[in-house]
Amino acid sequence: MAAIPAPSKTILILGGSYAGISSAHYILKHVIPSLPDKEDYQVTLVSISSKLLCRSACPRALISDDLLPQDKLFVDITKQFRQYSTDSFHFANGKVISLDHNNRSVSIRLPDETQTVLPFYALIIATGASTPSPLHGLRHKDETSLRESWNSFREALPGAKHIVIAGGGPTAIETAGELGEYLNGRAGWFSSMLEKPRVNITVVTSGAQILSTLRQSLAIKAEKFLAQLGVTVIKNNRVQAVEPPNAGLEEALISKASVTLADGKIIQADIFIPATGTKPNTDFVNDALLKDGRVETNTSTLRVDKAGPRVYAIGDVMSCARPGVHNILSAVPVVAANLKRDLLSAGEDRIYKEDISETQVVPIGQSKGVGAAMGYQLPSWLVWLIKGRDYWLWTTEKLWRGEQWSKES
């Protein structure tokens, strides 16, 4: 394998999803060109997968390749950066093993299982978060492993009579809705629920409502849409135990499972899908830099103050904002502006302000959905138009190629 270039000043970006890709494009377009010694800098992007994935689309994509265009779902990373010179950009395909913030270097494991050390002048941690189920993202492996998980799941679907999904957030509800419509169809116009679904689908959540970020009336509306697809929701309860314990995980993805709830009820599931939130990808980060499992990030500047100069965090891995693509996109210019300030040792900090408004869009099946944006309720047809028709794929092409960041903002 060819040696990884080692320019005098590497801006190292860890993570190849929304936050990492966007940061790389923005810095290449608007930060490096403004530096007096720009030829000394190179952006190096590290990702465990050589492909970009629109993770939001997984609830539909896991069912069949026919439901979403695969050429937009999986996109080659290096092709998105051909517009830049090889002197200014380098892609490193590998898994981050450790971060030595004192000596300012990162160790990664390459696809051939060898390891290499990448020194950095500036660092952006954008490694995101992983889902408990291997069906809902790249987790700690590449796109080949994800496709293998989908294939195993699809082979098991025809024989499934009862599917249990643990979780009440968007991923759980979207997965339930997609499976419900695909397997059961939708009840008629004048029916409030599907009387005899071919497959029983049960969602279990510990919350008093599903979709806790949204107002109660929208959660109730979502539950009604699910009932029309043959999906039953159990609230104020939780999955206490699963037998076998690894059911729904990589080792036993399609294992039949006995699901015990906190109230003692036992549900026999042909397929169990854990969808109870995400876990930040911070295994490589020293505990001294973490806060509740996420990288402790300055709420105003997005710097990781405890890690030394020119270290930043962005996206689902940072501690100062709730996960969400809208919060990632608003953070990109802030990280880039403060990086530029630090590289030039001049100017004022740019301040980040988290959007805490009621903002969440949740498709339920292929034609319905609930959501709100900036506190305003969205009608079902608009949820379909914005997200439900293709789960954001209509937006990713410009973002992956960097056109989203053509102008400095």
C-alpha cells in the first residue's frame, strides 16, 4: 500500500458522513485558499468505509434494493473530491484506533489490517454515532458488511409472523412503518387500523409517547398511521431482557427471540430489531476528553478545549447539541471559521447556537408521515415531499459533492 502523504500541516478529519464530508469541502473551498502559506496544508479525511451512505434512508433501504436508487444511496468518497488537487486533499480508508491528543497523532487500522500513525496540525472529530442494530448504518464496518446484514434480513422476512422493534424514536418508527406497509399494506380510507395484518409488528417504548421530540398530538397522529399498517405500539414499558441476549445484533441478526418486557409480558418474535437510540463513536478518545460518552465540546466555539490547540468536534459525536442533520449543517461554518481564525491567529471567534426548536420529520410508510420544522407542524403530504419520497436522497448529491458549500456562510 502506498504511503500516506505527510505534509507539514495536516488538517485531519475523522469521519466520512455528513459532518466530516461537509467540513472537508468547506475547508478546501474557503479556509485553505485564504491562508498565506496554503501550499503547506492538506486535508486528510479518514473513514472506515470508502462509500458515503445516506444513513437516514436505512429504514426503507434495508427491505429491498428496488425501493431506493442504489447509485444515490452508496456513493464513492474519492469521486466527490476529484475537484481538488492531490496536494490539498487525501483520503485514508481505515478505522480510527486511538487518538493521542498530547502528541497530536491518530492511529488507524487500514483495510489490510496494518496500522499507521497520522500526525495532525489541526483535528476535527466527526465520527458520529452507531446504531445498536447492524441494519441501520455502517456501525464499525464498511458498506459490504451492511449489505450482508440486509441480505440476511431480507431472506428471513418471508417467514416472519411477528417482528418486535425496541425503541420509540424516528429510526424505530420509520422502520416499523416501512415494514408495515411493505408486508401488510395499508388499511382502507375509512379504516382506523388494519384488522388482519399478515405480519404482526410491535413497537415497544419506555416513553409515554413515541417520538418524544415532537408534541403529543403529532405522536398520537403517528401512532394512528402505524395502526393502519398493522403496527401495535406498547408505551410506558421497555424491553427488559431478550433470549438469546444477542438477538438482533450482528452475531444473531435474524435469530428468533423471546422478548421479556418490564411488566413481565413475554413476546415471541421471529425477528427482533433493537432501535433504542445511538452510541457515539468515541472508543478511540481518552476518557478525559469525554462527557457522558460524547466528546466534550465548547458550546460556543466547538473546540475541544481539553485536547490542546486546533482540535474541534462536530456532529453526533459532540456534546453540545442534540443529534440531527440540521444541527450538523449549521455547525460546519462555525468549525471552519474558528479553524481559520486559529490558523491565522487573527480575528474573532464565530459563535455556535444550537437550534432547539421542535424540528423532526418522520415518514411512516411510503405516503404518510408526521413532523415539525422550527416549531411549525408539517402536514403529512409535506413530510412525504421533504423526506418520505426518498429519505433525503434528493439532497445528498449536492452535499456529497460540496455544492452545498459553494458560498462561504
